[in-house]
Amino acid sequence: MLEVKNLTFKVNENGVERSIVKNISFHVDDGEMLVITGPNGGGKSTLAKVLIGIEAADEGQIILDGEDITSYDINHRANAGIGFAFQQPPRFKGMTVSRLLSLAAGRQLKESECCSLLSRVGLCAQEYIKREVDSTLSGGEMKRIEIATVLAKRHKLCIFDEPEAGIDLWSFSMLIQQFEKIHNRKEESLILISHQERIIRMADRIMVIEDGKIGTLGEKEEILPQLLDKGDSCTCMNCEERA
């Protein structure tokens, strides 16, 4: 279970302090899927970076299965059981896809295991396992490989920041299937940051973040009709970058 208590993150811009995440509190139960949505620039991705340890909270606590991980860096949080997929995955010139997947898994993966992971995210495995994770890969290819690294290891909590971005419709459908499998097993909790209605409909609970604060938080059956009335979710893939 994840507990977030009064989390605040501030930045200093030209001598002026500004809060990006403002006193946010919520929890994610074991096996639960929480979808975070809301206007662009509202603080969703920053919240995710604070949870994984890329950014350090100025105030508040992050507790995972009763363990206070607030002071942990990103490596210690990963070891504690948090997986993370960036909205814009980093590239590593000189590192092959198979090596990256093995590092994510924490052990040397067999070629067949790498192929299986890549197939799960809609990539023709044999064409990718020996390729470098560099600028020769498109944004959509990078996104799918990034998600495969999260799938390479069992976690207590997986955080996916806009997994639909840069992915074609066919691959998106395959990713939905993977999220459904993880969710149905109830062995890992999920936080998905998304504007995509199909992902939002999978949620147990929905949290809307606006201006760095929680605007709405509740069960899907309560929150989803409000979002659809406001038109806050994106229901098509036409606005996405194609792989």
C-alpha cells in the first residue's frame, strides 16, 4: 500500500518560490489501479517524479507498505518496489535493448525472455533486442521499450506517466491488455497518469489534479461521468505521435 501525506514540491524561478505540488495526500491500496488525470501543466508528472525520487519533496511523507521512503533516492525506491515509466524515456547510446531489459529485471535475461517482453508491448522482438537505445529509435519505439523495462520485474507499485503518448492504436491496445493482466492479478498496485478515456475507464479510483492540488478524488463510477461532461479526457489517438 502507498500512503502519501501532505506532499509538497517547490521550485525557485528567478528568486520567486513557486509550489508545483501543493499539500497532496492520497493512498493506493494493494492491487488497486489509480488513474491520475487533469489539465496539462497541473503537476501530474511532477508528482510522479517526486514519488519515484527524481525530485525531492520539500514537505510531506511517502510510505510504502509501512516503510517511510521519503528520504530514499531513486535507486533505493526502486529496490523498495517502485517501478516507473517516463513520459519521455531517456536514451542510452551504446546500450542494447536486451542489456537495458536485463538491468531492469535485475538479472541477465535470456533472449527468449527479452523477446517475450518486447512482444508484449507490440514490438517485433528480433528486430530490436540487439539495437542500441539511442536516437535511431522513434519516440513510440522508445516508449514501448521503456514500458517493457517496467514489465521485466515484479513491483509493489508501478507508475506509468502517460503510457499512451507516442504509441499507435494497435500497440496501445496491446498495452491495455498488459495493464488489465497486471490489474487482474492484484499483485501490484498501479498509478497511471493519462488523458485517454480507455485507460481512465480501467481505474478503480480517479484523481484529478489541477494547479498542483487534488481537485477531485473518488471511485470511477463517481468521477468518470463528471470528466466526460467536462470533456477532460481524450478519446482518440489522432493527437498522439505515431511510432
